[in-house]
Amino acid sequence: MILLDLIDKQLVNLLQQNSKANIKEIALKIGLTQTPTYERIKRLEKSGVIQKYVAVLNKEKVGFMVEVFCQVTLLVHSKELITKFENAVNKIDEVIECFHVAGNYDYLLKVIVKDMKSYQLFLKNKLSVLDSVSNVQSTFVMSSTKETNILKLT
């Protein structure tokens, strides 16, 4: 874990809200000049605290209307099958998040597709064909009350 001071935390919180904010704006808000603000950002990037900057899309506006959580059970829990499954899932575009979990199933996948037909094809041709998969349960999202990537640092 990397220890962040109060200014680093303020800086990271601001960047999470708007990563396109310019250095001058950010510096003004955190009470520093532009050069130390820039140097702090570069240090946070280099240390891996800031991994990357992305544009967050509105799924519906780009035609992705169906969001599904897939609970996946593997045939066996061997290192080889786990690695094989994870490598395969990482290559599937429809899977936007994959979590190895403890509980009634082994993996929780967050899948986003254009429509139900697309999900059917994904399940039939991409997920169910993986020889490490024993069972898949699908839970369809009806609506979302909160979606964020922001980790509020205090």
C-alpha cells in the first residue's frame, strides 16, 4: 500500500471526477502551483496509484442494452483450469469484469451486450464452450441505481 498525504488524496479525488481537468484548474483547487501539482500527478502515475485515464461511455447511447451477471462454476479447481478459464475470459469482449469469488460459484462475470440475441450467442458460442465451465447462472440487470469507478479517498 502506498501512503498518500492529504493533498495527494484531494488530487486523486479531483482527477477521478474529471480526468480532463487541466493542471491550472487542479492546482487552484488543491492550493498548489502548477509545477508541484504536475509532479504529484506524474508520481502518482509512476507509482501505479493512477493506473490509466478512460472515457466512460453511456452504454445505452452506444447500443448496449443488456447487462448480465454470470455466476460461473468450474468443473474442478485445478491451477491449470483456473488459468485456462481466466485467459479465455480475458479475450472475450462482452465480459467487462471478471471476479474470482468464494461462495456458491467460482467466478462472477459482468457481461454487457447489445440485446438478448447477442447474449444468447455469447453464452452459446463463447462462454459455454469453454471446457473448464461446468455451470452458468445468469442474472439480468433490470436497472442500475449506482455505477461508479470513484474510490473516495479521505
